[in-house]
Amino acid sequence: MSVKLRHGESQDALLKRFRKEVIKDRILSTYRKNRWFVSKSETRRLAKQRATRKANRKTTHRYY
């Protein structure tokens, strides 16, 4: 990831633009996700849990 300094751009603006690019490319989230090894079975189990929670949220009606 690299960002080139534009003519007349301040260091703060350059840093802000760099942070936006990092967030857009999901670099930090990918890094955090890959910090620890997770087995395939664990990944499948977590995905199943997420799908179950998502399905429950869709079927549960909230009345206010």
C-alpha cells in the first residue's frame, strides 16, 4: 500500500488519505483475522453459528 504526496498537500491530509485507503482495502481487518491459525472445522463451525444468528434475526420480529 502506498500513497504519493500530491503537490501542495499537507502531511495530515496525506495520512488521512492513506488511512482511508487502508480501510477501503480491508488490510487491517484481514491482518487481524489472520493473526492466529483457525482450523477449517473451526471456521465452518463459526460460519454455521453466524448463519444461525442471522436467520434468527430475520425471523424474530421486533415490535416497538
